[in-house]
Amino acid sequence: MTMTAPQPQTKYRKDYQPPQFLIDSIDLDFQLDDTQTRVSAVSRVRRNGEHQQPLVLDGQGLELAEVLLNGQSFTEYQLKPDQLELSSLPDEFELTITTIIDPLNNSALEGLYKSGEAFCTQCEAEGFRRITYFLDRPDILSRYRVRITADKTLYPALLSNGNRIDSGELADGKHWVQWEDPFPKPSYLFALVAGDFDLLEDSFSTRSGRKVALEIYVDKGNRDRAFHAMESLKKSMRWDEERFDLEYDLDIYMIVAVDFFNMGAMENKGLNVFNSKFVLANAKTATDNDYHGIERVIAHEYFHNWTGNRVTCRDWFQLSLKEGLTVFRDQEFSSDVGSRAYNRILNVRLMRSRQFAEDASPMAHPIRPDAVIEMSNFYTVTVYEKGSEVIRMMHTLLGEENFQAGMRLYFERFDGQAVTCDDFVQAMQDASGIDLGQFSRWYSQSGTPVLTVRDSYDEASGVYRLHIAQHTPATQDQSDKQPLHIPFNLELYNSRGEPQPFRINGQSVSHILNVTETEQEFEFEGLSEQPIPSLLREFSAPVKLDYPYSNQQLALLMRHATDLFSRWDAAQMLVAKQLKSNLERYRQEQALELPDEVISAFASVLEDESLDPMLKAEILRLSDESSMAELFDEVDVDGIHRVRCFIKQRLAEVLLPRFTQLMGTLNRDEAYQINHQAIGERSLKAVCLSYIACADKELGQELVERLYKGADNMTDTMMALSVANGEQLECRNVLMADFEKAWSHDPLVMDQWFALQALSPAPEVIDSITSLFEHPVFSLKNPNRVRALIGVFSASNPLHFHRIDGAGYKLLAQVIRELNTLNPQVAARLITPLIQFKRYDSQRAALMRSELEKLQQLESLAKDLYEKVSKALS
Ligand code: B3K
Ligand code: ZN
């Protein structure tokens, strides 16, 4: 008889119960050792309310060494799978639990593990239970004291949350440090780090005059790569004071960069642990995009100190309470300190490519999920990015002043507590007096609404009518959808491209319409000609728009829209239109076409000298094939590839002289600088170069080689390589080999090279990737390497990932099988493109499905994968 593993259990939001016990404080003692770390936890526990229930603690993969009750040996407990159940307990007591754990063999990178030579922790969401038995849920807020003992030479730095209060030496070459965090916190914010680092120190004076020590710990030899992170941290601290009136609350803020990390970073109180990718940068090793990413992630984790740490989540279903809000805050930070339009474009691109795809997938869920098997699976673009869009809509409806009043009320009410998304919305509503009742459906409804807009103009009365219908298609998790409250930002232009003042019922009105019903009509008066509407400006709601724009109308918006975001958006729509019509032609085996007015719309962007180079680059750059795929319910992999190539080729050929001329004017100030203008010019240079190489391989090759050889910074180097790779220039292999030789000592830099390998359009890409598994720098144990090579291939090289013989699917499934035991969290992230099989033709869908079925048969399928695979196959 075969034993089947118990089916993983689903947890439901509606089943929330307050905890049976509270833990006011915990003293942790760590005796660090590679495979036998001893953890003693002394908790002050009290019964919550009148009951005689046992105390059920969470624990996973722990060896239990000892249990004491009020200092005396205690045996009234039962060890169950992943739980320790204690009974016959008094109402208040001191509980001592000693466990032994094995950090060295912890390849899941949750709990306490080794990253290279250092010890570090990752506890969110449910990693603390891999350290000791505990009530590992975010509504248990406790005071932490932590004592760490370890070898002094190997681990000179011993770090934990809060303030360092004592330290000492021991006879056997060991030393210890004692930490105390004055703020009660949930277990997911606990952190410990031990290692031998280089340290970059600085300080920050808060607005009220307190001095905060800032410390960034990096691997030996990397100190000169931590300055940008430090500047970003100080900028974030200042910005949060100025824009949100929020000041830092401890005397020290530490960041540690580690090489093995499942995500970007973690906001542990006073001791952030970061993926080194989001800390380390200098001009030689990091691109402009890396710099931008570091600034954003440093800010994001810092902002969590208030939105997440001071006020946290009652349960994990409320994750968007802290993540949506903190993403909104980091987006606003990036927009205030950089270009608002550029940042909006990045956010919207992510929404339209990945979040819309998630809503259309078996993993569709509301920003506040109702049912979860493995919490790690819900750190999603929906919870984060759509969550942020929901906060942004509230900001749009309330305005900055009311929104900030709402934030103040939220902190007044809930500082030091674990609360819900409803609590947040209530604070916003109470502070503003604006009814958010219908609006709050955004928290419970999944799916992407489609707004169908039609219009008419009556010349005699000068009245323009806009008919707006909203419809949210059913998603796998939810069939019934209700109308949402959608802020709809619009502008009307006349045929000369001038914005038109408009009135509704004799009143001049704001540009934000409140769309609340399934169908609604708006009448605008006082228009002397049929206007051209600029709809859903700023992407004022996370919806899809259906309006029958003509090429001419879009060309006009591209040229004249008063906000730069709308110009970019018009270009997106113009290209989407050409994509759709040409796909039709492709299917009917007709010749592909690109109308002159489309080419001239692009030409006038190229020639517009008043346009910010960074924006110009974004408008001219065609979105990639996987983003284009999101315009369709059923994805035609080959058709999209073919048509995109055609559009690019046509634009490139006709506009070649203009691209070449423009390229010659960019970055003429030779020395590398990091400022808006210089970064924008580099970005535009990359776009020009890519079009040039597409139209004229010889000229492209010459420019690419010159750029590569003369580059004094990684942005230029990667630009050259990426064009050589993307356009399959003859110099591609030589340059790639040269880069490999130059950077093989630096895995973070090599990730860029692995990613290029993964993006290669060459037919042999799958074989190359397979042989790169043996590359000395590659390791399946390191999530950054895996994401760079396999993640990029399967998410961003659709032409080859979806190869018709299924070789791409096989490759991904093989990696997932290995990661199922090594690191299930990373495995479950990688599987995303496979579970979308229903959107592909029957041949591909069958091949993908069969890989999923094989995974489902795995004997010890981790629950992370179980959740996604079973949803996909159901
Ligand atoms: N809060 C962490 C995410 C932790 C994910 C754990 N699986 C990073 C962040 O959003 O800031
Ligand atoms: Zn976050």
C-alpha cells in the first residue's frame, strides 16, 4: 500500500479567531553553529480571555531539546506535525523552549540559514517557526531581547533588532552581544545576522533633532559599492518626514546585504536584510536601472517602519494593508525625487503585463485574498502593485490633503496594533467625509474591469456625450462581479490639440469622473467641435480601456497631450492597434502594413526637441513580446513575434537617418554621470541603437563595438551587449565571451550576462541554457542566479519558451522539480508561465499541461507548488 501525503489545508479569511494566548515578551538566546544552533526562548505568556484551551505553538523542522514551565521541567505537551501543544497551563507563566536547528542545510532560505559564510534570517511570513516553537502569527506583538553567541573571528558582527545593550567575550574564542527592541513586534519582523562584513557608517538627524546611526553591512571588499544605498536611505528618511510627517523611531538603522535571498529585501525592525542586488552598486558594476531599483527598494523597506512595523497586519490575508500602502509610498517617493511620468510608466507597464496576467490566470485573487494554502504564494503583483493602485485611487478621490489627514487618523487609532484593510479604509473615510463604501469592493473583488467607452457629439448644442460601461469578466476564483467605484480621469482636446474647458450641468467640473454604475452617461457642455478624449489619464484606475480611437486621434494625443504619461499611453495604443490589425493580416497570409501616419507620429516624437529624453525613449521603445501578449485572451506566440519584428523593422528602416542623427547628439559629455538628463540620454541612446542595428546590421555592429570598447560604465556595456544579443549581430559571441572573462569573479554582475543568455533570440538558446547549468558561477541554490537564467527565459523569451516541441516547458519543469526540494518558494515563483497554459493553442496547452501533471505526481510536492499546480489543473 502506498502512503499518500496529507493534502495541504486551505485557510480562510473568514475563519480568523483572536489568539488564545498572548506573549508579552520573549528572550532569545542563540548559540550559533553551522549545523547545531541552539536556540533558547523564554516567553512571558498569558491566557487571552476565559477558556481552558491548550496552547498550540507553531514549529517546523525543529529538534526539541527542552521545555520548562516557570523554570521547572514540564512534560504536559504533545508534539504534532508542525505543532507543539501544551496543556494544563496556569493563566500566566514563563515558558522556556530549547530547540536545535541546522542553518547550513537550510536551502529554503526561510528561518535561520547560512548565506555564504554569514548567518541570517528571513521570517516573513511564517519563517520564525523554523527557529523556535511560537505563536507565529502577526497579531502576537511581543518585546524581544536577543543574545547571540558565536566565534569571534568568524563572526565579528552579531546583529539583531533594536539597540545593542551589552556585549562580552568568552574564554573559548567566542563572544556575545545582547540586543533589545523597545517596540513590541510580530515574529515575522525578528532578525538576526552574524558575519564578517565591511561596514559603511553614516548618520541622519531627524527633524526633531535626534541623531540616528546608519550602518550598511556588505561582504568584505564591497564597501565602495554601498554609497548609493546610503544616499538612498537618507533621501527616504527625509522624504518621509516631509511628505508623510513620519520620523524614524530608533537610534540605529542597519542594513545587511546578503547573496542568498528569496526576495528583494526585508523590513525587519531596525535591521533590514537585503538581497545584495538591491544594495551594491557603482558605475562599473551597476546599470542605471540597478541604481533606480536600489533607491526604490531601500525606500520601500524604510517606509515599512511605519506602514507595516508600527502598524502591522492582523492576519496574512491583510497583507496588502502594509504592502499596497508601502508600494504606493515608494512610488510616490520615486516620483517626487525623480520623474513622475517615467515612474508612472514603469508602474503601469508592470500592471498591464504581469498583474493583468495574474488576474487572468488560475492564481487570480483579490488584493485581500479569501483563501490561502501557502502564504508565500500571495506576495504577488496583485497584493503589491494592484494593492498600490487601490491606495492610489483613494488618493485620487480624496486629494493629498484629505489623504494625509486619513494617514494621521490611521496612526492615531492604530499605532502599535495589528489591524485590517477595513480599518485603513475606515480611517480614510472618517478623515475625509467621503463615502468609500462601494469603493471597498476593490478589496474583495478580483479580476480586471473593462471599461467600454463610446461617445457622440451634437454640433447644434455643443454637447459631447460619453457613455461608459464597466464589466469585470469572471475569474477562476470568483464568478459574480459587482460594479466598482472607478475614478476616471479625462481631458478633452480640440483638433489643434488644445485642451478644452468643459462643464457638466452648467458647472465646470474636475477631470475625475466617478464611475460607479454598470452603465453611465456623462454630458459635457460648451464644446465648439467634436473633441478628442484623452481617457483614463494617469491610469487613474487598474482597468482595461476599450475605445475606438483612430490612428489620427492617437497621433494627436502622442504629440499634444498635456501630460507626458498620456503621450506614452497614446503610443502604446497606437502600436497595439497596428499589432492587432497585422495579426489579422498575418493569419490570412496577407502582406503586413504600417500606415504612414503611424510612422510620422513616431517621427515627430523623434524630432521633438522639447521632449525629455527619458520620456522620448519610453515612447519610442516598443514593448516586449510578453507584454504585447497581454493584449489578447488567446496568445499567438509566433504571430506576435512576427508582427512585432515587422513593426520594428519598418520604423527602423524609414526612420534610420533620424535615429542615427539623434544618437550622435546623446551623452556627448563623455564622463559618466548619474542625473536625470544623463540617464535619460543613455536610455534614448539604447533605443536608437536598437533600431539602427535592426535596420542596418553593419552600422549597428560598428556602433555596438565602439560603445562596448569605450564603455566606462555598466549601463553602456550592457546596452552594447543587449543590442548585439537582441539583433543577433556577428560580434555577439565575442563580446559575450569578453564580458564573461572580465566578470566571472562577480556573480551579481554575471546575472546580467545570464539574463542576456536567457533572452537570446538564437534558435539554440535552450541548449545554451542547459549547458550554462554547469557554468562555475551558476548555482540552483542561489535564487538570483535561478531568476536571471531560468526566470528570465521563461517569462521574457516567449518565442523559445513556447517552442512548439515543448523543449522550453521541459526545461522549466526540470528546474522546478529540483527546486521543489531545494527551495519551494523560488520553485513556485518560477512556475507562473506554465500555469497560464489555457491561453495558448491546443498543441502548446497540452504540452504545458502534461508538464504540470508530471509535477503533480511528485511524491513530496511542496505545498507552494501544490497550490498553484492544483489550481491550474482544476
Ligand atoms: N515584506 C517583505 C516580503 C517578504 C516575503 C516573504 N515571503 C519584503 C517587502 O515587501 O518589503
Ligand atoms: Zn513591502
